[in-house]
Amino acid sequence: MKDINLLLVDEICGEMEVDVKTRYSVKSAKARISQSKDMIKVKFDEPQRAITPGQSAVFYVGDIVLGGGKII
């Protein structure tokens, strides 16, 4: 992911468990995220359908938005 916007932290240290939404109408999915410089890597617990470059992904901790970015 690129064009990252984090709202609650300055950066992700190590791996963090979050819920991720890739579309407004799709249920969130459990995933682990990690940051390397200006990129965030997302590892979903279960395979996800139709994730497309250019879309946004939004990270949640509970019902609080942690941040998001553009899928590459």
C-alpha cells in the first residue's frame, strides 16, 4: 500500500492485528499489518476476493479508524 494516512499513531512498529475494509459495502476482514518506510504490508487471515490496485484499504481497531492507504 502507498499514500498512507495513519490517524492514531505515527508509524506501525512490528505487526499489528486489525480489521481491514477494502470496499464500503464489504464486511471487514481480520489481518495483520506491518510498516516498512512509507509502505504498509497487509496479510489477511483468510483469502479475500477482488482486491484491486488503486482501491483504498482502511484499517480499524475495534470501531476506531487507525488509518488507510491505496492498494498497489
